[in-house]
Amino acid sequence: RSSDLPNSTTAFVRKDALPLGTFSKYTWHIISMLEVKQIFDTPEMPLQITRSFVQNSDGTYELFKCPKVEVESIAESYRLTEKQPIRPLELKTFLKVGNMSPDQKEPTPFIIEWIPDILPQSKIGELRIKF
């Protein structure tokens, strides 16, 4: 597949941080949420595109998992005499990738930068993810 190849390859000289030297940087600009999921989603840790939170009284946020609601017929819902619990104000975060609105001119990229062999003796590279 062509998407496996980086969008750009850049040689650069690193002078401001260790290790110093000339390195190659590979950059991928991904503009499809499905492709981001394909790269990062695993059975052990699925990629969550959206997450919900509730704000506590002390100003902190807590992950909110919506309780499962049993589906009922319209007739049954009118017969209920007990009141349904009120759901808390839910705050959602979501990963923005691609075109998020119809009038958006350029898609929002998910950027992966890889610098292999930044520490060649230990065979360690540097990975940067921007979103």
C-alpha cells in the first residue's frame, strides 16, 4: 500500500539537543480516521476516538461510562410511574482527523514523525505524534 510510505523524508542537523548530528526524519500525514484506527487499534487496547467526562464539584474531571439502557416500547415508556434518573452533564472529547465540517478547506492531519537510530548504539529512535 502507498499509505505505508512516508509523505516526506527529511535530513536535518540536530544542534540544540543531544545527541548532536545529522539524522533522517520520516513524516506521515494521515487524514483518515479509519486509517488512524487501523494503525493504533489493537485487541489489547482499542483506540477510543471519543471519551466522555463529568466535572466533579472540586473542578476535576472523571471518566464517564454511560450505563446501558434497556430498550423498551413507546407504550411501556408511557406506563412508567417511577421517574427516570437524570443523566449528568456529559463533556466529550474527540480525536479530530480529516474534514470535521463541510466548509473546512484543508483536512486536519494526524501526524506521525519517526527518527530512527537517534541513539544508534542502543538502536533507539524518536517517535512524535501530533494531533
